[in-house]
Amino acid sequence: MGLRDDVAKVLIPEEKLQARIAELAREIDATYSRDDRPLLVCVLKGAFMFLADLTRHLETPHEVDFMEISSYGRGTVSSGVVRILLDLAQSIEGRHVLIVEDIIDTGRTLDYITRNLRTRGPASLRVCTLLSKPSRREIEIPLDFVGFEIPDEFVVGYGLDFAEIYRNLPFIGVLKEEAYRQ
Amino acid sequence: MSRRKVELPKAVDRVLLDEETIQRRVEELAAQISADYADAGDLVLVGVLKGAFIFMADLARRLTISHHVDFIALSSYNRGATSTGAVRLIMDTRTPVTGRHVLIVEDIVDTGYTLDYLLSTFQARRPASLKTCVLLSKPERRKVNAPIHYLGFEIPDVWVVGYGLDYADRYRTLPYIAALKREVYE
């Protein structure tokens, strides 16, 4: 039995995903000048696959750095307050920072990260997310680059996991209910 | 897949491995790993930041077997040619590995110190098995013997960038692997 058998439907097929990522790269290229040398900040783990594909399309010289965060407490309702497990390797003071996220739903975690990074004095701070679930939003944060707006469904693949599996599917799929209700 | 970044940066001397060659080899490695671990049970891929993130992204999505992905961040105490090999752990993995199959995913092995450190660190956690998957190896530079179980390519002792590898954080996300001009780093 393969991982794909747990997928009820393919929400965004691989070709469509890759085409949109190439477009996002063009939008980002149009936003920054070559001298800006933006720093792309990837929030692990979910966004690593998106980052790997997005950055290979970018013409603008840029750098990448990583943050890994974990929420306090358990449960599905996130307060947004997170623990930083891995902080950026470099200072962002005076830098053009682009946060790269896999998905934004309530916006609470992103709100926390942007507030945290803003205190460090970046020259600019923008957000690029592959997926957005507007119907779940609790805090409005401007998203500068959005791959796809999606309905409030249980999505996996392309970096997004359920209990650490399905991350490696090359498309975005909706998980069958029996796969997560056990 | 669209072809990308055809214009070489000025610091680049020549392309060592083009995008198609890398992708084909990653596909072969993924097929081999999928076959070898088909009946093994829990597999945890441990990617070493920052360099391995692109290799990890391409390798993981080609695996046909279920697995976990985790990352570890390391830093050397002293950089440069005189490195003693002492490694500082910046961020550990989050996935418990005891009793699981661990595959360390690295972009490049030169002296072997980092890989040796990772092997002893993970061995102490009593995994069911412990292997390494490395995209690039520079055998001429080896100081300690650290086993590589899955290897992408052997390359000569030149400074390479792209596909995760950087020079002062630059050129890391080129879709191919290129040799830098000597005057850039010497």
C-alpha cells in the first residue's frame, strides 16, 4: 500500500504546482533589485521543499536561512506563541527579508514570527506562502506572494505532513478522513 | 520542468554537473534506497543544514517508501583549512531515532569530520540501522574514514557551488553544480 492510497483527491497536481512556483519566482524577481540581495527565511520543516524549488527559479541574487519553531502546549488551537528551536544564522539588520512559508491558516504563527523579526531592524519584511486558507484566518497579515488560496481541507504533500508522513508527495492532496481519524 | 538560470554568474569557472545529470542521479539513488528499505519499517532521513536542503527535497519526493524527514544544524568551531574537525551542534533532530532506520543526507563530504561526528552521534542513540547518503565526495580531501553508503558523484578538489552548496552564502540555489574561479576563493 502506498501513501497515495490515503489521498482522497489531488487538490493541486505537480505540473500546476511547479508552474505556479515559477510564476511566483518571476513576481519576486520583479519586486527586488539585484542589489537588494534578499534573505529568504524558511520556516522548517514544512517549507523546505517549496524553498528548494522556488529558489532555483529566482534570477535575483539571494541568500537563504532557516528557522525552526515549535508551539507550546498541545492541541490544534495554536496561540501563536512559539518557541524558536533554530534561530537564523545571520543578522537581518538592514536586510531585505522574505519569509517563505508552506501554508498560512490562522495567521497566528506568522504574526509572531513577523513581530519577532521586525524587532531586528530589517530593511523590509515580506511574506511568500505557497498556500493560504483565508477562511481560517484569525489575524490579518498582508501576504505579498501567494501560490494558491485553498478551502479549509486537510491537505498534505509537498512538505505538508500529517503525523510526519506524506511530506514527500510531489503534489498537494486532501487526506482521506479515515487516514487521520484513528 | 522548465530550464532555469542559464546565465552563469561571473564567479563561476565551469559547470561540473548540470541539472539533468544531477536529477538523473538523484532519481537512481532514490530508487536504490526505496528498494533497500522496502521492507525495513520506520525510516528517518536526517538532512544536514543548510547545504542538504535541496538534495533532501529532490531525494525525498522520489522515494516510494514512507519516511520521516528531519534536519540537523551544525557548525565548525574553526573554519578553514586548519580545521581540527570539532563540530558544534546548533539544532538537534526532533524525531526519536532509537529502533528506527536512520539515513543521514549530506550535500558534500570532504575531510569527513562532520560525517564522522554525525555517525558517532546517531550510533549512540541506538538506531535499527545507520547509513549515509551523500551527493558529492572529494576523496582527495579525506582526513578520516567515514563510510558513504549512497554516493551521487565523486568530484575533484575544487570549490563547488550550487544545489545547496555556497560560497559565503552565495550561489547556493543554482540548479546545477559549478566550480568557482580560483581567484574568487584563493
